[in-house]
Amino acid sequence: MARPAPRESHLAGTLPASVGGFGRRSLLRGALGVGALGAAGMLTACGDDGGSGSGASAKAGNVKFGINEAKGSGPANERLQAMADAYAKKAGVTVSVNAVDHNTFQESITTYLQGSPDDVFTWFAGYRMAQFAEGGQIADVSDVWPLDGIGDAFKKASTAADGKQYFVPVSYYPWAVFHRKSVFEKNGWTQPTTMDELTELMKEMQGKKMTPFAFAAKDAWAPMGTFDILNMRLNGFDFHMALTKGEKTWDSPEVRNVFSTWKTLLPYHQENSLGRTWQEAATSMAKGECGMYLLGTFVVDGVPTEAQEDLDFFTFPALDQTIGADALDAPIDGFCVASGAQDEEAGKAFITWLASAEAADAANNSASAPFIAANSAASTAKYGELQKKSVEVVQNAKSIAQFLDRDTNADLANTVITASLQEFIKKPDSIDSITTSIQQQAKSILG
């Protein structure tokens, strides 16, 4: 892959030529997390009220901030807390942080928004955001746009079907195949560029009593990354997106071929994945028990600090040379204002700042691992080679998906597909019945 000329301070926020349904220089749509609110520790509103204003010029006020990373969970929580602290100090207000673990946050989000939500909450771009916009659960924040340092591609990913913006971006990250450089160097391995080379590498790893791929499925969303990349490699990006919209069928020969191909790869993956979290799988790779791991760049949050600089990655190779390997998942994270917020205007003032380069710098300067900032003016001083390479890979990708559970209907993704992928992992010979079942439910849900 040809590297672009190095740039001191503008690596962040540049996106690839073609990203999703918006065509070149634009981004895709995602999907929505659903679930029920219940036991203590789940998503609830908290904090003080206050503040007034409107639009980009809204006056700062006390604000409640719901985040999808529990306290002590690692760099992701550190970054969000640092942003909250920096804003509180700058604006002279109170930011009450309601920190909840990631899975609980996503599973509880619908009930949370229907109750007494925090003013601002962490969420995702695209279809996942658009569903809440259509349902009236998040506020129109068009008046905070345009945002300095945030390009048109991000604006399109923040726009719902009514042409209004309901989201501001903060970061993005590609999914790829990660590994430890030192492990590859010790064994004389090089990054594979073809499926034949990857297959040979996997066999060599097994020959050295190393599991080729770390794999986790206890977090029900995690296997979606494998499905996404295989579907885009075998059937192409356009087919993949048409499938998420219900324009292609889950029981088609094309989708069954994805599962058949996946079945041949399962023996190269960690066993007992249904009882393993993604962090535990990341630890297996960090320890050298597994050679590789298909995940997002947030994998750095799951490995020891001393292993983070030893990480490298490559994009999953082509499975069909007529389709190639220029599509990948690169989800966008950011923030929404709840329409049920007690202080919507203070929330708008807060998210305007959260999208700034200053906010990104506050986050990255205070965490043990940086994110890749959406704001093009954000400092890259904390970026390691992993972050710089991530920006390059996204720049050079032809097509970008958000992720399966962000690219399709919430009910389909979180009540049907997750369970079906876990069922496939348990019973890989049941492809026909599994895909038939998904399609029957997809037809009912998508209409």
C-alpha cells in the first residue's frame, strides 16, 4: 500500500474516496442498540440541570453526560472523562458523568431514551443515529453545524433522512487483522497479501502450537466483524449494504457461501469463543497464545501498555480478485443530545465543544492510548504508528461500512443476527436452517 506524504498535524479526520451510500467522500449508515433497563448499574440519568442558549452560540450550562464506558475500564473511559473535566473547567459548569459498561449501555439505550435520559450521550453515526432521529428520541442539532475541522463526509454520516443533523463525530477506527510485530519477526512471518498466503501463515502458526486467530463471541456483536469482512470480500460492498437494507436475502446462495467460507476458517480460531470477551481474546494475542485478531483499533484498550507499541495490522486479503480488498468497516463514534433532556440547549453547547480539536486533544493527552480524531485540526502528537497507519488505511479504502449492527435495523441486528451468529459458531453445519431463519425474521422486521 502506497503511503501518503507524512503530515505533521492533519492526519486525523481525512476519509477515503468512497464511503457508503453517499458515494465518494461520504460515509455510511449504521444501526441501533436495543434492550431493556433493569438492575442497578444500568443506564440511568444523573446529575444537575442548568444552562440556556441555542445553537452554536448556546450558553454553557450544567450538563448530564451519559457515556458507554464504565469507570476503570481503560483508555476509552479515560478519554471521555477527560473531555468532561476539560469542558467543566473551561466553561465553569458541572458535568455529571454517568458511566456505564459498553454492552449494558447498548442493550439499555432504547428504554433509557424513553425515560429520563442524560442531556448528552455517546452514540454512533449513520443508521443507528437515524433510527432515533426518526423516532423523535434525539434532538435536531443542525444549528451547531458547520463544525470547525469536521468535514462534509462526517456531516453526511451525521444526517438523517430528513436532511437534518442529529449527531456530532469525535473519532473513527478501522477493523483489520492485528498482530504483535515481535511475534512475526521472531518466527520470520510477513503480513499476508493474498488468501493463499494467509492460509499458509495460519498453518504455520498451528504447526508451532499457536492458535492463528484470537476469537471472542461472548460479546454478541463481535462476530459481526468476521461476517462483514467475509461478505464484502466474497460478494462486494454493494451487496453487503443491500443485504443490510433488506434488498438482498439472507438465505441466498451468496450469503450461504459466506457462512460456508467462515466454516472452513473456524478451525483456525480460538475454541470456546462463546465464553470469551473481546478483551480476553486480545490478551491471548498479547501473550502470544494467538497469532492474530480481527478487531477494531480499540484492540489497544485490551492489551497491556507495553504491548501496544508492538501491535501492527493488515487488511483482510481478497477472496475474489474481481471484488478485491478495498472495503472495510470503519465505524464513527460521537455524541447525540437526547430529545428528553432536561437542558437541551446546554447539551448543544456541550456537543459543539466535544466536536472540537481542543476536546480531542484533551482526551488524547489524558489517556494511555489515543483515539483517531474526526477533527482535522486535532493534534497527532500522541499518535503512534498504529494510529497513523489506521488513518492511511481509511484514506486508501474505496468503500467503508459502519459495522453490521450499525448498518441495519436494531431489532434485526440485536435480536436476530447476534443470536444467529452465535448459533452458527456452536453448530457450523446448520447453515441452511440458520440463514432461512434469519431471512424469515428479516422479512418480518424490514417489511
